[in-house]
Amino acid sequence: MASRLVIALAVFALVLGNGNAQLSTNFYSSSCPKLFSTVRSTVQSAISKEARMGASLLRLFFHDCFVNGCDGSILLDDTSSFTGEKNANPNRNSARGFEVIDAIKTAVEKVCPGVVSCADILAVAARDSVNILKGPTWNVKLGRRDARTASQSAANNGIPPPTSNLNQLISRFSALGLSTKDLVALAGGHTIGQARCTSFRARLYNESNIEASFATSRKTNCPRASGTGDNNLAPLDLQTPTAFDNNYFRNLLQNKGLLHSDQQLFNGGSTDSIVRGYASNPTSFSSDFISAMIKMGDISPLTGSNGEIRKNCRRIN
């Protein structure tokens, strides 16, 4: 009888382990107590060198989670026998910060070798980036393991491009269990960071829902002809490009969204009221952003015995 109970409990634990991933905020509290201080000091040092890096690390986490879940797949390099996600359209010449993740991994391996996944390092680095740039902080759920695969086609199809309209954005986020409110809150991550001319050229020259003097000033660094100045940068939030605040939403109210997909959130559609709310209430933006980040971090993690703990974030063991 006792042995039957043990087997039943073991099966129950197995179902729990595979069915609903058990991420927890204290996953490494005994196995790697110095994890948080180690990650933060490395992120702090990278942001001190280049403030834009905070936005780059936040974006890496987003681009990881939106492609087969938060599994560190975006970090894998291409090899002669393996095609990863780094050269997918949304990432090529665009995703950055991989060296910072390498530096964090090296530092973490020194204090607790073979324990912490690259997927979890990305989640913690994203949180620290937001907080170091004067944004909120939160307890990150951990326990993800690293994928042994990646998918360039899933990256091409899964990450919403800057040309997306509102319905496309809503449906893409919804497919991953993220609400329309989550979409608008996460888009507020564009309060930091830069975009390349190639991502906003069409908006500058072809769209009418853009404030005239804003468009004129951006055109000076982003010529109309494709192939000229493609990689020239502009801040996604022209007010405070290296401070995590609610100015992104205040810009949208004035038709000063840099990307087509940004201004879609305030263009006479269903999300206008959410944007207005965040523009007038930074506290509600912060709390909704935290909730949305935690939800995004819960997308399809590998747990238990699935995946692995990579030794080097760029390649499978």
C-alpha cells in the first residue's frame, strides 16, 4: 500500500513538473545565492559604458520569449550544421548585447558553475536593465532551462515587425497568452533604446498621423532613399531615451511615435484609452509593465529534465 502511494505521488509530481512549469522566485536561493548581485554588477557596468545596452538586453529577452518560449534559443550562434535565430529578419544587424550575456555567464559560472541557465540569466538581466535605468523592479521567476534547438523561421514569423498594425499586434500577443493591456504595457519598453532608420523610414515619408516637426527632425538622419543611412539611429522616446518612464505614451498622444507599430497603439483604436491612462499615470504603467513582464517570462519554459544548463550561452553542450 505504502509503495503504491509513493508511486502515485511520483506520477503526480511528474505531471506537475511537465504540465505546468514550476518557476519560482527562490529557485537558486540555496544553489546560487550570489546570482542576483553577480548579474546586476555586470549589467550595471555594461550600462555605465553604454546606456543603450539596457534597452538591448530587455529586447533580447522579448525576442527570446516570443520564439518557442523563454528558453535562451536566441543566444545560440549559427554553425555549419546549425541555423539559429540571430540572422532571422527581426534580429539580423539588430539584436545586440550578446557579449554582455557572455560576460554575465562567465561571472555566474565563477560563483556557481553549471547551475544557472542562460535563459534565466536573460530574464534577470532584463529586469536589472529596466531598474538601473530608473524603472521599477520585481521578483523574477526562475527555473528555466536552455533549449538545445532554435528556429530561424519561428523568429521570422513570431516576432511582430515594426510595420504591424494594431490587429496584428493584438493577435500575436494573444496567441502567447498576453492581453491587449499586456501588449500596450510591454510596448512601453520603447521608453528606452534606439531604432534604425530602416525600421521607421516608411512612417516618416508615407504616413500622415505623424507630428510634422517631429517627422522633419527625424528625416535629417534618415534619408528617403533605401540603402542610404539604413543603420542610422534615432531614440524611440525622444524626451528621455535612457530613462525608463512614461514619456513614450505621452509622445504617442502627440503623434510622435517613431515606429508605425508604436503609433498604432494611439490611432483611434481600442488601445487609445490604455495609452491615455499610462500617459497620465506612471504608477499604473509601472505595475502593469511588471505584471506583463512576469507573464511574458512564463511563456513555455523548459523545466525539470527538459533542455539543459548550457556551459556557454552561444552553443549547446
